[in-house]
Amino acid sequence: MDNYNPYDILIATIAFSDGTGAKRRPALVIANNEEVIRTYRITSQYSRKSSYIRSKYFEIKEWEEAGLVKPSWIDTVQLYDLDVELVQVRLIGKLTENDQRRFEKFLREN
């Protein structure tokens, strides 16, 4: 297994929260061990969400520098554990130091 670090951004297959399927999408690494990679999913869908859900989304201001292809938000509603034996992941970037500091503050305040 590759060693992923907090704030790395991966492309991985992540299940929909309602259990109806899955999609390859970016994910932010929070922690990992030999069995799972703990992540938050990253989305480009923001404007059509409810105000409650939007309040749980963190805007990645330096999204291009982080390796993302369009404006994106970190969905902090739920953590996702990716089983390293079952999921293929690919490293695409890392959250910038500015966004890391902003994200840590966001998590403390929300």
C-alpha cells in the first residue's frame, strides 16, 4: 500500500450516502493505517444543496494548486473509510497550507 498523508487528495470510488451506488471522486485524506484510509469526500456541487448542507461544506479556495480540475468543497457531513484491499486510489494533489489552516479552523468552529 502507498503511504498517504493527511491533506493528500486522492481519486477513489466512494459510495453514495444513500447506498444507491458509488462514484469515482476526489477525497481528502484525514488519516490512514494498513487497513483503511479515512477520508472526507470532495464535491463540486454546492449551489443546489440546502443551507444546512452548505454550512457543512468547506470551500477549497486554492483548488487548482491542490490538483483539482474545478472549484470544489470538502463535504464534512460524513467521514468515509476506504478499505485499502478493495478500493483503488490515485494521488492527485495536496491541500495547500493556507487551505489546511482554514480547514482546521472550520472544523474547530463547526
